[in-house]
Amino acid sequence: MKSTLTSYQQRVEQTIQQQLKLHAHTVPERLQQALNYASLSPGKRLRPALVYAVAQSLGLPLEQLDASACAIELIHSYSLVHDDLPAMDDDDLRRGQPTCHKQFDEATAILTGDGQLTLAFEILAKAPLLSAQQKIDSIQLLANAAGAQGMIAGQALDIAAENQTLTLEALIQVHQLKTGALIKTALLLGAVPHNDYANNQAWLSKLGEALGLAFQIHDDILDIESDTATLGKTQGRDQALNKSTFPRLLGLDASKQLRDDYIQQAHQAHHELGFNSEFLTDLINFIAQRKH
């Protein structure tokens, strides 16, 4: 899996670099530096990897999905830049380096996130290897997942839940939106150009929903069990902010069991698809084994 993931990571990073260079001559220098800093900081590139994995499993050329992979990574990166701001989680460390507002300043970080968000949709709108309808479908998927009914809704609910004790149902809803929406959409984006997209939608959605919740629960566990150097972000930040997390609600052992239940649901949904991807199988397992 590692070599495949590395190749996907390198592919999307090259695409992001190319896209940022296209506008470099018209973007103010400091903003351009911040865009490069935030967009190309070391990360797992999990969401673009999911785009590519589905596309490859369906026999689609990877270059047809470069725009989609690039767009979803930019959306994810923008969300991290804004999530770290003083008005949000007020964090100093992300991906092992100073957060964007610490490296530059708060206003530049806000504008950087805004720039990444809008660039993502420009890239999809101009995607050279997607048909007009495929562009519309992809833009709609990403807008729904990233907007006020998706990821932003999840972030709003997450902030509102600080110092609160949520029910398990409410906590699941927060993270289906905040984390799960983009992960599910990554899988769907990878299938959009395929002629059997409609038939794959339901099981890809189920896979994404289970994978997103397993990912978030494991993140909550790592915030307790790991350390700052390994995580590349401040360990214990959720506890410091008194956030509603799965371990806080259920305890560590029950959280690990729930994570593993979602991992099994993800495997089942993958099995029900009309194709089998060794990479996706390994990636599902990796979600619960990763150290950061």
C-alpha cells in the first residue's frame, strides 16, 4: 500500500504545484507564499488518494481525475487553515510546522483559506478531461460536502459542542458532516466519469460514511494516546478545549470497539461494490492503525 499511496501523494502534489504556478504572476507575493506553504505542507493526502484509488479500480485514467483530486485536497487544506485560527481552535502547530496564521499572520491565513477554497472550484470548472456534465456533477458533490450543509455545518456544531456533553447520535452527526462528508465525496468524485457511476453511488456512500467515522474516532483516540511530535499537531488539544469526543463520551475501550465496528462496515461496503481494490482494503485497515 505504501508505494501506491506515495505515488498518489506525489501526483496530487505535482498537480497542486502546477495550479498554484498558473496564477503566481497575478497573486501578491506574500499571499502566494502562504498558499504554497499551506497547500504543500506535508500531509497524508488521504482524500485525493481515495479519488485515485476508485478511479484506478474502475479502469479510469488517473489524469482524468487530477482536477478532482487537487480540488478536494485544497478544500481539506483550507479547512485546516481556518480551523487553526484564533477564533476557531487557536492552534500553533499543523502537520509538524507552525500553523498558517503563526507563520504569516491571521489576515493572511484567512485570505489563504479563501484562496484555496475558490481555486478548488476553478480547477474543477476548467478540468480538461471531464465532460460538461461531469464537471457539474463534481462541483455539486464538492460544494454540498464542503458547504454549510456539510463540512462547515460540522465545524459549527463542533464549536457549539465545546463544554457540552452530546448524545452519541448527536456526536456522530457532527463528524459525519465535519470529517465524513469530504471522505465520502472523495470516493464519489473518483467514480463520476465512469459509465456505471449511478450504480456505484450507494455503496461508495456507505463506504465513505463508515470510513469517515472510523477515521474521526481514531483521531480522537490519538489525541489521547499519541504525542505532539508524532501527530504533527498539538496533542491533547481536544481535551484542552473541552470538545465533545468519542473517548470523552464512551471511554477509550468502547471508542476503539466502535471504530472497529465502522472499519468492518467499511469492508462490507467495499465487498458489495462491483469492483475490488487491494489498495482500498489496505487503506481501510490503515485508518485504525495509523499513528498520526
